[in-house]
Amino acid sequence: MASPPAPLEGTCKLLSEPVPSDALFERIASEYAALADEYGPRNVLVLKRHPAGLESLTDALSGVDATSGTPRSPRVESLPEHASKVLEEYDPTLDRLEYEERIELISLVIDGASRDVPDYLERAASHESFARDVGQLLLEATRQRLRRDEFEAEPHDCLAFLYAMNDRFHAELEARGYVERADVIPRTVDLLEADADGLQTRVTDAVDAVLAVEFEEYRRLDRRYLGALTHDSELVCLGERHASVERTRIEPGRIEDHVGDGLAVEVLETGPEDSENSEPPHREITRFLATGTSPSAARADETTEQAPSRARRIRARTARGQVKRVATEIQALRGRHDWTYDDVAVAVPRIERVPETRAQLREAGIPTATIGTPSLAEDPAVNELYAFVTLQCALERGSGRRDLFDTTTSDRDAGDPLDVSLARLQARVDEFSPDLLESCAGSSVSRSLERWLHRTDLKGRIARDEAWVDAREQYEGVRRVLEIARFVEETDLVGPDWQGLRRMLRRTIQYDAPYVHAVETQPPTGGVTVCAVDDLKYDAREAVFLLDLIDDSYPGEQFLTQLFPTAWLREMPTYPAVTDPTRAELTATFSTVAPEGVGDPFETYHAQCSRRRLALASRAARTQLYCCSYERGAGGLRRTYDESRYLHLLDSTPGLELASIDDEPTAAIHGEANALEALLAQPHGELERILREASTGGEADLGTTEELFEEIAVVLEDGDIDDDLAEAVRSQFEFATGEVIRNE
């Protein structure tokens, strides 16, 4: 029987507002230095709530000067990582459930459910995002240890069904000796509080002091874990007010309202003196987004007039055009400041936007750093292996070679998986034949896959045909498929044959979320980091580009989940997030909310979370912050800017400035795709300029236009230009003058 949760006892220091990243690291380093001098570096454990930014934090602490003259070697871990090690120490035989295994096991549990599936979930199951949305909900319920039989009020019937399935799923895990990642902290909390087999004693004996950073994000179970870990150690917590995004998603209020009386809270006022570096020019913008404090209020006691807080604005016609403008500005920054690509970060609202954005930047000649693997459905190498498995399934079922490979006499429907698989392998493998397919087959599916890799030189083809980063990701996709094949041969979840492997691969590809598997990769030449906006919280770059600052993204319209209508969420108190905040909770959580300005509490609450995300991302920029948006179509030819309401708010606030960058490019055109698009755009752009001048009564200078067109004509006639490209340029002239249909 577990003992009561250990209270937090120690010191909690909270910065009064989010400070620039460098200043934050300096504060943390100062606290760490004091503890390291007293207890020794190896006896001080630094715990960060989230893994993102752990490397930057470690680098900052490694540079702390030691009074003894010896270099620091800080112990820095994320809380989930530390809990995982503690759990492994207790039971080394436990297996952590991998992502693919979780998908298969939970699908079997749901398929075998004894209770009726609610009608709404039956209908929703046909939606593309259903499996992913359900998976996210169950992961969050697991992290918070929400169990079906522990609710005081009866949950909504859909939640009751899903929570019951989650309980059954974890019972199945326990019976099989598995633990899933989301359950690591809850399970380890129980073991520490019970001191099972002396676990708490052994773990705490190795630690004299704990520095808990990013404390504003510690949730209820995280705080219990911290209490159990530090019952006889010194505890120092360091956090920031107005900086919690993850915790406040599920728990309203300020962090100091939840820590109990044993933790002495000290609020540290911040100012320019907090950092050895000068404050960035957009500092007041960060402050205003996070706290609502306007520059005029902050400078009420100052007698000298100061320059406005300034960020740069990029506007484009399309989302793709936005990325192209960003690419051009990155090249210009490198030329002006001698920065490397590593000094730049591009942030998108959601992780799903990372693959597309990164690909567009690379098309424009910008090398990018990889922060994870894309979904398996988008991986050409994985699709090739899936096609190989599909055809092996057909051969295993007894289909004759003639029936399988003779598509001229086949009665299969168009789009049949066998025909699709055949076409894919024939297109990708020059020497593909029925003999090759059969020669790779064997009793072991994993060894058969390895034969295919070797005999078709798949890895060699990837290396020759793909860019460095794409090749690295496809190698990772191949590795994941091989791991799934080995798992199929070991588990009793599916048969250890081609049918079992295809079933598991199909589910994994279907349910796989992009960028759920971290694969930190840096191109040899360095690269721009492309990441979700939340990953910038503990990062610092010279320039940060915030993309998609439109109202559909900041704050957006669909909060928490797409699984249920918003009206339902408001009536779901047992949903694992804040769904029905009171006005008092709103104002206690967000100083940016005035009591009289609250309309719909649910929407207001989560919109403020979105505003805070922007604030924390903006502080990652040391020198230049860019706010980027694009036009949205509004029917017909009319287009309009649907910029985020927070950009409009910045525009209307005295002392804050969003300066538009010049429309003219400030750097050379890089990349073949960029050059082609620039050439194709010139005829239409020039004629559009002339028409615009004429429509407003102005006089257009036709001389420069004629010179431009003559240069293009010479290039088309005399240059080494592909015929298709030349035809495309000529077509642009015809489109520009209204000759949409060619009469030839």
C-alpha cells in the first residue's frame, strides 16, 4: 500500500515574467552553481519537465565556472527520462511498448470490446483522424492516471467507453510485462511512494540536491514524483510566471497555487540587468503577448522616450509563397550578419506542418536540420517494402505466378493492391522480376526483407537518388519496418508470417503520426531548424521565423481535439483537459484576460494558451523576430489577409511595431526550383504592373519592360533551355494577356 504523497519541501523561485532565453539560462546556471559548489556537481540532479531543449540547457550548465577549478559535468535529465531509468532499476525485465506495438495491441483490445460501442464513435471511426485522436486522448488519460471506476460523476458515454478500453488495455500490458511510455511516471510514482523493495531509498541516496527547472509545467503527478524523490534532499524549483502551456492545458491557475505550504515561493522581478547580453529589439512584444503589459505601462516612470519594440513582418499571397519569402530573407540575413544556417529557426503551429515546410525550404536552396522522421505513409522506401510484403502475402496464399503477374488477363479491379504493388516495384527496381520476388522469400519474414534490401540494393539506391536528409530519414523508415518484422516473429499478437506482418504494417502506416519519432540529425553543412512552435521554449537562435500567423492557427477554432464537437467538450468535466473554466480561473491563469472581457470561457481560455505559445516562441529570437502570414481566398478572385488577431493587437498597441520587409528580394535566388518559378513569374508580373498603373491613371515605363522581355526572348532562343520550360514561359505571356486557350 502506497504511503500518502510526499509534500514538496524546499524553495520555489519564479521569475515574474518570461525572460529572453539567454537570460533564463543565466538564471538557471546561477542556481546550479550554488548547489554544485555546496554538494558537488555529481550530487546535484537537474530535472527538466520536457525533453525539448535539453541539449541547450546542458550546454549552458556545462559552461558554469567551478570554484574548485575543475570543469562541470552536470547531471541533466528530463523528468520522463529519469522516471524511466528508475522504473528499469526496479524491474529490468519490463519492456517498454514501442509505438507500433501499442497501435496493434490497443486495436486488438478495442476490437474485442464486450460493451457496445457508442453510436457516435461508430460514425466517427470513418474519419481519417479518428484513430490518432483516440490515441492522443488515451495517452493523456494514462499520463494523468484517469481510471473509469474512480470518477465521482458518470462520464459521457463516449468517454466512459474509451476509459474502460484504456483500463483493459493496461491490464493486458501488465499481464504481458509491458509498460507504455505515458504510464512510466504514474507507475514510478507509485513505486517510489511505496518504497517498493527499498527503491526510494536507493534512488534518493544518490542525490543530495535537485534543481527542478521549467517548474511552471510540472503537473500533479510530476509534483508527486518530485516530492518522493526529494524527501531527504534539498529541492530548488525554478520557473516562470506566464509561461505554462502544457500544464495549464489540463490544470488552471498559477503554479504557486498548487504546490502546498512546504515550498517557500519567491517571486523574482526581472529587468535588463538579468542578462549579460542586451535585450532583443522585440522584448516588449514578448512581454505584451505573455503578460498583457503594454510598453506605455511598463515605461510609466521613465522620462526619456524610447524606440518602439520592433519585429519584422512577412506577408505573402500563399502559404508556399510565405516559405519562399522566408527562404529569401534567410539568405539575406546570412549575407548581412555572417550567420550560419544553424543560427535560424522556422516554427510552424503544428508538428504536422514540419515535413511540408522543410521540403519547401530545401527546394528554395535552404539546408534544414531534421528533428524527426516523417510519417511512414510518406516514405518511398517504406512503401516499397510494403509492396514487397503485399506480393509475398499473395504468393503465400497460393496465388499462382501467372495469376499474380499477368495483369492483361487479370480480372482484378482498377487500384487493386496487387496491381499497385507490382507497379511500384517495377518503377523503383530496374531488375524486378517474379524470380527476384520468389528468391527473397523464406520462412523468416525479417530475413526475407533483409534479402530484398541486399539483392535490390535499396540502401544504395537511397544514397544515390536522395538528398542527404531524405536518405537519413528513409534509412530510419527501413529500420522501423525491420523492427516491426522482428516483433511479428516474437509476439502472439499476430501470426509470424506475411499476413501478420502486412496487417501490422498497414495499421502502423495508417495510424502513424508525423514526427513522433525523434531522430536528431544535423546536415554536414549545418541547417535551419524547422520545428513546432512549442519546441522553441528552451531554445535561442539569432533569428526566428513564426509561420502561419493567421487566425485559423492562432488561436484557431478547434481546441483540444477533433474527436468531439466543442459543445460536447464544454459538458465533459471528465475530459483530460480544461473544458469548463470559471471566470476566476481564467483571470488567475492569464493576466492577459480582463474579467469583463470574457465571452465564452472555454474559447477564451484556450485562445489565451495560443497567445502564450507565441510569446514563448518569440523570446527564442536573440536578434530578429519575423511574424509571417499569407492571404486566404474568399471566393472568386477576391483574396484577403486573415491575419491572427494577435498581430492586429500588436499593430494597435502604441510602442509596438511590425515593420514589413521590402517587397524586393534582398538575396540572390537559390535553388533550381526557385529560379524556374522566378522566371515563370516575370511575364505575368510585369504586365500586371502595367495594368495596375493604367487603372489608377499613372504612367508605366514600358522601356524597362521591353528590355526585360527582350532578355527573356534571347534566353529562350539562344540559351540552353529545356523545350518544356521555354513553352511554359511563352504560355505565361499568353495567360497574362488573356489568351488562356491556345488555338493551334
